[in-house]
Amino acid sequence: GGFVQGLGWLTTESLYWDKEGRQRSLGPSTYKIPGSRDAPPDFRLRLLANAPARAETIFRSKGVGEPPLMLASAVWNAICDATGLASLDLPATPERVLMALEARRG
């Protein structure tokens, strides 16, 4: 779930406003949020076996929640690597990727 959330944050979730300052990305038709089907079909993750639990934490807990969100940065890196772009504005929507490629081409 966290990975797909990060995937959207980096590739599809873009806000748009008109010239009068009104937000135009208001719902599912204009604000693209990824769903469970957007997760890679082959998604492998390996947990650290026997990772030490720190005594200073509450009940020796380990972090849970949205750390997988940061795994999605690999998607942005892969887009930059595949296109040869050194930098790319986020979110890296298909339109922005194409515009960056065309700008580089001249």
C-alpha cells in the first residue's frame, strides 16, 4: 500500500489551477490516484531476518506504517535512468516525461 501511495505521489498525483486560481484537479477524473492494480505484478520485498529490537523503543517496537512510501523513489530513478534525464520535475507524469525528452532533443 505504501509503495503504491508513493508511486502516485511521484508519477500521477498532480494539482492544476486555472488562471483565476481555482483548483481544477478536483476528483478521480482529473486527480489521478493509483489503485491496487497499479502495483507491480512481480513485487518482491525482503525483510531483515533477526533484526535487533532496540530496548529504548516502546515494547521494543520497530517502525511500521508508511516506510514503503520511500521505496517508490526507485520508480523515479528508473524513469530518469531509462530516459537518460539527469533531473525530472515531480510528479513525473507521462506528459512531463515527454516534454522533458523533447526539450532535451531541442
